[in-house]
Amino acid sequence: MTLLITVFAAVIATLVWYSRRDNDMQFGFLSLMFWGASIMWFVDAIFEYVELGAEYFTPAAEDMINDAFLGLCVVALGLVIWMVRLMISDPRGKLRATLTRTK
């Protein structure tokens, strides 16, 4: 489930990055993070398959729920990292304008 969730997030981020011509929101960085996580989970799945064999394809319901929760946490952490990087770089200058505005 972790692999599936991160691949979906990577595909969505890549489609958003590809559909937007301007790169001010840094969707390329977001898609690279998710593709990196997908590769990590793919390697993990290969090693788990080598260890478990055919049992890999019949996981328990509890294991699937734990894996789904872990996948959602990974996607949420990736989004938080992306948002922090976006706020630091402030590509449109809105954060700087808000902080320096005087009343």
C-alpha cells in the first residue's frame, strides 16, 4: 500500500508539474520527492517478496491498514517539506509582503 500511495502521489505531482509552464510553485521538486519515495518503497517490496515469497501477495488486513497509514504519512510529510521550502523561497513574494506590511 505504501508503494501504491506514493506512486499515485508521484503521478499526480508530475502531471501538475507538466501541465503548468511556470515553475514558480516548484512542483518539480515535489514530484522528485514522491518519485524518490516510490523507488524506495519499490526496493523494499522487492526485498520483502524475496523474503516472503508467495505470502507477499496475501497480506493480513492489519498489515494493509498499517501500510496505508504509513503511505499517507509519507505523502503528508512530503507535502509539509514542500510547503516549508516554498515558504522559504517565497517565489511570488506574498509572504514577504505580508510580513513587511505596515498598518
